[in-house]
Amino acid sequence: MRYEEWEPHYRRILDFFGFDPADDDKAAHFASDLSSRDDLSLLKDACSGAVVTVCGNAPCLKDELHLIEGTVIAADAAADLLYKNGIRPDVVFTDLDGCEDSFIEMNSEGTIMVVHAHGDNIPLLKKWIPLFGGPLVLTTQGKPFGNVHNLGGFTDGDRAIFAAEELGSSKIRIIGFDLDDCSVNPVKRGKLMIARDLLKEIGYDL
């Protein structure tokens, strides 16, 4: 997805939550300063022409592990559950708020970490990015530049689906998603609502 196509969605997100785009840009440049690596080609290889299973972190995930096939993409803390059940995800999309030490192990074993920089996670970027010695891709929800990409999407889960679509997956299986989760706080409910609307734009009615 070209940024010009994504920008209207981004503007709506900014308006809805009252985010400052300057904060997103600052975080993206901070992440880029921390690491010059760019393993987007590995992410493309993992998705292009492949069956992909995107695993969200809803409580139902643990009962749906038998549905996994092909390339395994985990949304943030879902990666830790998968790993503890003997499944190392091929890719993890994370803004680092669910990051665990297991992420470092996975990354050292070849899991691609797709780390998202946004306005309020600079301390997490500073803590975790230097610890990832394996494959790394940096993303932003604002305008991309250099080694920082924007593949579309807003939350970790829908960003993973957007990326799999953008990078040419032949089929996307989605498990561990509950966009109607009433147990989350109001801000998270708003994010899930945005995620649902964005996914409808690309043909996924969850």
C-alpha cells in the first residue's frame, strides 16, 4: 500500500485518538537511529506466494493452534504463547508492549521482528531494539523513510494482515482474533473498532 493510499486512514486515526503525528515521526526516526538494519526482503520471502497464518492474542488462540498452517505470523504477545507451545513464529509484529525475553530467543533463532514505532513507545524502542540481533524490520504508522516502512494497518494484528496482503501471500488464515472483546479498556476497544474497519477495507470482515 502506497503511503498516499494509507494517509486518509492515518488522518482519521489521528483525529479519533487525538494523536500528534510529530510524535509518531519522532519515534520512527529514533528507531531508525537505533538500528540501520532492514530485513524487509526476508519478510517478503516469508509471505510471497505462501499460505500465512496470522495469530492474534485473544484468549481463544490457545484453542485454535491446531488451525495453524504455512508461515506463522504472531501479533505481539501471541508470540510468547506460541513459543511456549513449541511453535516458533516466523514473524512477530510488535509495538513492544507485550514483548518478553522469549522474543530475543526467537529472534536469535531466525524469527523476523517487525517492530512498530509510534508516539508513546520510545522507551520500549530504546530497551528492546538493541537486544534484537536477528532479522529486523522497522515500521511506522506515519510517512515511511529509509529503513522504516509503512505496510498499512494500525494494531499489531491488523498490521500483520495488511503486510501479508501487501507482500503477496496466496492465502491468509486468521486465528486468535476477538474484535468484540469487552474485557479490554475503552482505548483498546476503540483500537479494535478501528482495526475492524481497516480490515473491512481489504476484504476481511472479522
